Amino acid sequence: MNQQQLEVPVVLLIFKRPDTTQKVFEAIRQAQPTKLLVVSNIPQSHKTEDIQKCQEARAIIEQVDWNCEVLKNYAVTYLGCKERISSGLDWVFQNAEEAIIFEDDCVPHPSFFRYCQELLDYYRHDERVAAITGDNFQLNQQRTHYSYYFSRYTHFWGWATWRRAWQHYDVNMNLWEEVKSAGWLKDLLTDARTISWWSETFEATYVGRKDTWDYQWIFSCWLRNSLCVTPNVNLVTNLGFRADSAHNRDPYDWRANLKTVPMEFPLKHPKFMVRDSQSDSITQKRYYEYISSKNTIKQRLIRKIKRAREILGNYRAGQNYGGIINMLRHMVKG
């Protein structure tokens, strides 16, 4: 997309990580969108170090050096994740018919922009499709030769949607009690374990035990039997698995820093519009159920082994850990 400006508006959600914000910004700069909408939270007033980092992140937006309309929605007081992202995206779709959306730690492959632009146009008036994601968690497994498949899961580490779809978003999940009491998830999901996982997740979100905005979007899409276009290669990597993350702090989590692969063009569109239930089953087990099991002894051991292998590889490559004993301490900590 660097040969001509990107016509689709781009959204950047930022907070207090200027280093990753800079990397995402550089990817956006290469695409040169004609419109950039920036949504920013602000830390609580007593967190002076975080406020400084927030100011540094906001300053990055002033680096726009191409022909671009920049709109800003900056909080003046701290808002929770649920309120800040949901209100920010409401504002976005008051100012744009469609948009490509990034959080401040999600870096796309350059081909992601063209992929989104073409598909936003291709499905613009197709109410069956609610979103387009750049995330693929199949770990190189592909069921078809097409460029993408249809999923029930709307991943958010680089994604796109339209105003026509976002208008159905309900941050408060007002229909959850009715769906829950009538057992509608059984009709939608069928698998008992999956039903249980999502029932617990939606309930926790509904009553406020989870300060989030994204499960509400999934719920809103499911109420309309909407589909998400999902690439058959991974187009976005998440750099945010570290200590200052709100949710994902382990850099040895398998989802961290996933390799990106270029999308090939022209796109090969599926000749049928059927949800890929096999791929969704893999995503449910590998991604969502992992979220609730990552602190088990088994998953912690897997991450420790991954850490040990990486440190040993770095040691063999010449990295100095201050002796064998210190290297072993690095292997087992965390």
C-alpha cells in the first residue's frame, strides 16, 4: 500500500506504551491513510510515570508527515477499558463509515492494509459479514486454498468493520439475561464445553467482573449470526505480552509475537459462504480455553520450557547472563 495512499480510515487505540505505539505508527505511516482517528485513555492522576508515558504516546501522533486528516478523541480523566474503548469506537463510527482498527501493541504485515481495503469493499453491503480480522491462530493449518475463511470469532489484534455492523454493538449486553434463561447458546454452539466456557465468560462480562469491551462485540455479532472474515495466514503480531500489559504479561505465552506472513494477491475468495466449524473448534480449544487454563501447572510448565530453550539458545549465540548459575535462574523464574 506504500505506492498510493490508503483510502480506508485507520484507528489507533493508545494509552501508555510509547515504544510499541511507535512501531504500530510506523506500520500505519507506510500505508499513509488519508484519515487517522486516534483514541487515547489517560492514567489515573496519581500515576505520574504512567502519565508521562501517555504524553509520549500521544506525541507520536504529531509525527504524521503525509497528507492525512487526523482526528483525536483523548480522555481527560481515566476511564476503564470497557468505557474507553467502547466510547472511542462509538466516536469512530460517528466519523467514518468503515475503519481498520489497531491497538497500540498490534503490528500488521504491510499486506494487511490491502487485504482489509479490498474486503471492506467486497462485503460492504453484505449483512452476513460483521468484521474482518488479521489474526490467525491455526498455526499453519489450512483447510482450503482460499485466502480466508468464515469464523464466528471476531479477533481484535488488527481488524476492520463498518458502521452498519457496529450499530448493533451493545456494551451492556442487554439481551444476555434473555439469551441465558432461554438457553440460546445451546442452539448456537452445541458443544457442551464450549457452551459452558462462553456462558461463564458472558456472565462475568455482563455483571462487570471483566472490565472489557470485546466479549460484548462477540455477543452482539452472535445475536445476528454474523461471520468474521479470517485470513488463512497470520497478518498481525502482538508485541504487548509483557509486565506493563493489562491482561497478557507473559512473553512466553504462545500467542505472543506470532510470526506474520504476507497475504498473496489477488485474493482467492471462497465460492461458498459457510462457517468453518473445524477451524473454529481449533480456535476455541487452542485460544479461548487456553485463556482460562494458562495458569494451570501444565501450561506454566510449557511456558517455562519455552523460556529455558530460548535462553539456552541466546546463551549459545553469545548473550552474557553473568555465568551459568545466573543463566539457570533466568530459566526458572516467573
